Amino acid sequence: MPTEDQTIDARVTILEYRQDQSEAAHKALRTEYTEEHAALRKTLQGIEKNLQTIKWVACGAALAFLSQVIGLKQAFAALKVFL
């Protein structure tokens, strides 16, 4: 029959093993999180770039429409008021 010291040693060994497994799992999750974070950041930067492009295309289209409706000289005069 195992003594109390042997039982405690066995329990400590089991706990150390579990801690090692938990640390390995934590490290794997951290690596996966970091990779996903980088991928999401890259995607978000792409979306922001597309939105900036859409904004400037819309501004150009509005300016072209304004210049056709009221003339180029008056369009720049109207823009100066807003700027």
C-alpha cells in the first residue's frame, strides 16, 4: 500500500503534467490568436482603403455633376464657400 508521501508525490507529478499541458495549449492558442489578429488587421486595412477610394470617387462625381449643372467657375466658387 502506498504511503502518504508516495501519494502526494504522485499527485504533484500529475499536477505538474497538467500544468505543462495547459501551458502548451495556452501557447498554441496565443499563436493562433496572433495569426488571426494579423489577418483581420490586414483585411480591415483593405476595407479602409476601399472606403477611401469610394469617398474620393463620390467627391469627384459630385464635383463633375456640380460643374455640369452650374458651370465650372461657379462650382469652384461654391466649393470655396464650403472649404
